[in-house]
Amino acid sequence: MKFKKALIWSCMTGKPHPSLNKKEQTIEGVMPLVEALFPGVNYYSITGFGQVMRECVIPALKKRFPELLTTSAEKIKPTAMMEVAAVLPSKGYEWQDSARWKTKFEKCLATA
């Protein structure tokens, strides 16, 4: 699935990219990226969303796209898109509750 490079950069750096509109900077705007990376993932609340971002999404993005960490916002074109493939499916809260899932995820990060 394709996403704006600015959105991925923003998630990784924690900074809002100037080309993103207000909706793209909200949880609703980032949810499709979370689902693309971890199909089936569930989180109950804003706190849960923040946790899945910190523990899963951001580490996965940093592993896959390390070059974006050193790219300035000005170098990212507003229309640039990036292909994002699934990292690891999660059956609901498996990402949070299953030691087996966490071990698989750590292996994905180590080999990606």
C-alpha cells in the first residue's frame, strides 16, 4: 500500500511535516498506516494507539526506512509516495499480549 513519504517521515521523527493537512496529522490519518504494517492489530484507546505506535510502528518504520531519519523536511516532496508492506499480522491484541508474537516481531526487526 502507498503512503505519503511526509506521513512516514512525520511518524518516524515525531515532527509534523508542513505538507500534511490537519487530518493527516491525527490518529485517524495514521490508522491506515498502522493497519498496513500490522494487519488485524487492535488498540482500545488513544493510549493504546500511542503504545502501538511506540512499540511497533515507529521501530518498524525506522528499520525499513532509516534514511528518512536523516532527511530534512524540505527534501521531502509533498506528493512523494512510498510503498509500505505488512511487517507482521496481529490477531487483535496479540501484539500486546503474546510473547510469541513479540518474539516474531523482534526477529522481523533483526532481519529487516
